[in-house]
Amino acid sequence: MEAKIVLKYRKLQEAEAVANAVSPDNLKTPQGLKVKTTRQGNKVLNQIQCETKLQTFMATIDDLLSAVSVAERTISATKK
């Protein structure tokens, strides 16, 4: 199973902050699971490959999106 999640931001700095915030989570993954996050301009590209259970695949996507949400809320809070 594979997923590609593209997140687009208004500013390059926002995309960079989100990519940096979620990238450390990509370092240690169980066997059969690969997560890669990169930034291209104002977009954050997340690629997920899972060769194990659907439950693992879905949980990984959920974890990634939760981490992105926290990063986005942090960025919003610092703007106030």
C-alpha cells in the first residue's frame, strides 16, 4: 500500500517548519514501513509505503496528520 500526501502552505517558512517538525518521526519505522517527508517550495510531500497490515498503514497516516496538525497549530499560535 502506498499513500502520497501533499500539503500546500502560503509561505515557504510554514512549509519548512512543518516538514522539519514531522521529519524526525520518519527515522525509526518498523520493518515493512517507510515514511519519507520532503519539502519542495511551499509544499510538504509525505510518502508512505506499507508492506504490512492495513491497520499499520492507517495508523501511520493518522499519526502523521496528527503531527502536522500540532505543527500547524504551533505556527498559528506564534503568529498571534
